[in-house]
Amino acid sequence: MNTLLDLLSWISLVAGSSFIIIGAIGLIRFPDFFTRLHAASVIDTLGCIFIMLGLMLQAGLGIVTVKLFLVVIFILFTTPTAAHALAKAALHGEVKPLLHHSGD
């Protein structure tokens, strides 16, 4: 049973790390603020959830798991809220999204 938990934990940790690396690549490759914000917020949230899940599996049942679960809940509420606030501030600051038209 320990081997199965370790395997699931490592799969979750590697998946979370991969998502965060993909998000970092998206930050470099995407052309404008809004697409970069999307890459940072969505992929970061998913990567953090997978990493916390892997850490919860490593910790077992206990107070550490409860604390990690509370961190996940905090991340689920704050990351989308912060991304929305940044996008709203950018729109009020007159940052224009990059739009491509096929006729140009």
C-alpha cells in the first residue's frame, strides 16, 4: 500500500511541476498581457493543486494534510480573483488586447 501511495504521490508531484513549467513557458511565449495572465493563473492553479495533492499523499492523515487542504482552498479562491482584478485593472488602464484580423 505504501508503494502505491508513493507512486500516486510522485505522479501528482511530477504532473504539478510539469503544469507549472508549461505555464512559465506560456509566460515567455504568449504575445500580450491577457494571454500571459491566462497562462499564469489557470496553469499555476492546476499545478499547485496537483503538487499539494502529492504532498497530502506523502503526509498521510493528520494536521499537515488539513493545513495543505486549507492552502488548496485558499489558492482556489485567491488566484482567479487576483487574475480577474489584474485583467480589470489592465482594461481600466487602457491596455488593449492583441487582436488579429484575417483581413489584415
